[in-house]
Amino acid sequence: MSANKTIPALNKSSLISPEDSQLAESLTIKEKVIKSRSHFFYGRLLSFAFNSNSIEMATVFRFGQKVKLLDVRKVYIPDDSRTDQDKIFFINRIIEEYYREMGKKCKNIIVSASGQETVFRTITLPRMKKKELQAALEFEIKKQIPFPLEECYYNYRPIARITKNGREYLKLSVHAISQRYVREILTPFRNLNLKVTCLYNTQDVIGELLSRLPFFRQDTNYALLNIGKNSSQISYYCGSTLEFTHVSSLGSSLLSHRFDDAKFENFTELLADEIQNSLDYYTGQYSSHFTNRVFIYGDMSYADELITLLSNRFGFEFSRFPAENLDFCQDKEDELSYSLPVSLAVIAAASSTTRLANLLPPEQLLEQRKKIIDRVGRLGLISLAALFFYNSYIDRARLKIDQTYLSDLEQKIAVYENSQAYDTYNILKRRIAVDKLYLEKIKEKSSYLGLNLKELSRLTPATIRLYNFEYNPTLPDNNIILYGVVNTVEVPPELVLAEYIENLNHSPFFDHVKVSRHIKNLTKTGFELDFQISLQGII
């Protein structure tokens, strides 16, 4: 869904002069949200997310925009994993077992990542060509991300067009991840010979999950808080678009060795300071208002005492993320519904239909594009072949119908030729031929004199009156003499007579046309030209 926002750069009073009004109009910033392209998946899809102490997994069946949730689970990594190798072995085993159980006919695997080695920035650049945009974006990324560009993978997607002072800008959602972290994430799948389709930033893809809530609005701000074991992360969204995220070192591990009644209160005070700092920065830099509602997800989403303390501390609502209200989770059983807020990252990645910034290595993305092109090419060839065979089938069917019709027609003709009606037809046809020949014999032929008179009638204009016609067929030349008068008012009669002579000369019926005599007389209405023409007509 696209939305338009107008952010006034000036505070207008009730009385504004025309000059101030024009200035305010020129300084107005207009922002238009860009609707993201859809990413259509078909078939079974697996989603994974890794934390420092757990693995989240989900399985869905996708058909375009439709999502059917099949399974969600979260497996915690044992604390007795003494070495990194033990941890990797455990993760490999969990993924292998889950894929063996749920990965039948699986076509796509999506992984989401978060933490200190992922970075999100919103960068605004002037609108320019794609190559120039890539160079300018790389320059900005070098200044804004905390690790070297050659040691990370990054990707972006446009989220808004901004018009300011008549110039157009492009707002980009830029995500980066360290190459070391990508290798760590993809290693278990490579060990199992599984191909990962997409690697998303967890906070970015969770924003897409908001759009599936029944009360979602694109022009409303939302905040989500995840309290992990070793860190906490709060993210702010405008609609489903991630605008700001803050990671704190406070985690639920601070509560593990406390058994007193005030353990939640002390932790809440520390966490509230971090939330307040991030909230102040967000409202100051990104938004002039806040929704006064924070959704909590992750392992602490069912800590009701902590949620109550945070709500009392801030004076606005903290609540568990209402995953049970998602459009594809409303009919799930209690056991599965209980896992939804705890494993929100994998649910979001599995259900997202938006093309987000894919953080896979460039060579892997290039390989996927080639496969898509090959798949489209094969689909095109299959479509052409199907169309060819279909047309061939139609042509053969039509040919067979025509042959059947021709055979039936030949049989009917044969039956007709042997019938009495056919004999009667032949008799009538012979009689008609004889009668036609007789009529041709007795038909009066047109005389040459008649043809000459018809041609004279056609060529003689209204301004010429012929009053005498002499025809002598015995003369070899000039066998016709015409007597006539030209009466005109505006046009000289000589021009009318000359045009008449010219028309007679061009006629195939007459030859040797010449004026024998002409006399011009003055009348009451104009001039009158009396003439005599001799000519040779057809004999």
C-alpha cells in the first residue's frame, strides 16, 4: 500500500502574508512511499533464524500471497556446548533433523539475521541513474557503517520518493552484514548441501509482519521490543517500513542469578532507560509523534510482570505481539499459537511477500538470477511448444472435420447424380442453353448511328444546343455534320466551343473534328455563337 505524507517545514500562524505562504510552499517536503515489489513463492518453504542461544524454525506453504503455517518451533542450544565446534555440530544436527521431517518437496529456504554484525541505515540521495546511484550509495555506506566495506555484504531497496524545493530525492533502506557472520550462518546449510534463497535482516522482515495484523495502518508508527539472552533490541516502524533500530547489551541473562522479588524491577529500570534514550532519539530524528504502544516478542514476551512494570514506568501500553491475530494464524491450535510470539523472526521471514534487501553473497545472488532466467526461458520454450502442439492439434481437428464434410458432400453428390432430379436438371440446362442461343440470334444489334448519337448526347454540354444533324454513311471522311448554337453569359462562347471540339477529338467514336464555319451574334442576354462542325463517326 502506498501512502502520501506532507511534512510542513514551517509553522504557519493564522495570518500569513502571500510572501510567507509562497516561501512555506517552496520549503514543503513531500514524501511518497514506494510500493515494494512482490516476491511470489510457490510450495513448501522453510525459515530459520539464529540467536546466541537458540534456533528458530518455521514451515509454511506458500501460493502467491496466500500463506498456510504448518509448523513453528524453537530449539535452545545447550549451555554445555563447550566449544564452537560442539555448537556447530548441534546446529547441523537440528537443521538436518528438521529438514528431514518438514523439508519434503521444499523449494526455498529463507534465513533471517540480527545482532551487532548487522547494520541498518536510511540514506537519502538525489534521484539519478542506477550506475551513478550505486557509486553514490557506496560512498555513503563507507561513511555510515561501522565495518569496512570490503568485509561486508550490503543491499538496498527504495522506500520513498521525496520532493523538496522542486528537486527529487530517493530514500533508500540500506542493510549490511559482515561477511564473517554470513559464512557462519550459511555453513550449516552448505554442510547439508542445502541452498538458501534469501538472507534478510530480521528487523526489516518483521516489519512486513505488521501489515498482516487486522488493525494495521500504513500511516501509523509501531515499536517492537525483543529481549534476548545477552542483548535487547527495539525497532521503530512507520507502517511496515523500518525507520530506526537500537541494540542494547541488556539481556535476560541478568535475571538468571536473581531470586529476590525486586529482580524484575531493577531490570525494568535499566531497560526503561535504554528504551527512553532510543525513543527520544527516534522522535527527534524521524517522527514528531509516537503510537504509545510497544509490542514485545521473543523469550520474554510471556513475562507478564515485566510487561506490567514497563507499562507502569512509561505510562503507555506494552503488550505481547498479537501473533494470534495474524491473518494466517487465527485458526491455529493453542500449542502452536504459544510459539508464535517467541519465534516471530522465522514467521515473518516465511510469510513475507515483499522483495526485501537480500544479503546473500553477490555470486550467490547472480547464480539465483541465472537460474530464474533459465527457468523463465524453459517456461517460455515449454509455452511455445505447448502452443505449437495445440495449434497443430486444432489444425488436425479442423482438417479431419473438413475431410469428413468433403466425404459426406461427395456421397451426397453421387446420390444426387443418380437421382431423377439430376436428370431433370440436365434436361433443363440443355433447354436453357438452346433458348439462350436462340435469343442471341434474334437479338437486335445496336446501329453505329445510335452509338454516335449516344456519344454526342453524353459529350454535349447544357450551354450548347444542337439543332441539326446530317449523317451520310457513304462519305469516307466527315460523314457527320453538326449544326448548333452556343449561348453563354459569363464565359466567352469561343472557349465553350473549343472545349467541346477537344472533347469530341478525345472520344473513341469520332475523328477529324473541325469547325466548318461559325458566326458570333449579339443577343439581349449576351453573345451567341452559331457553328457548323464536320467530323468522322464510326461506321
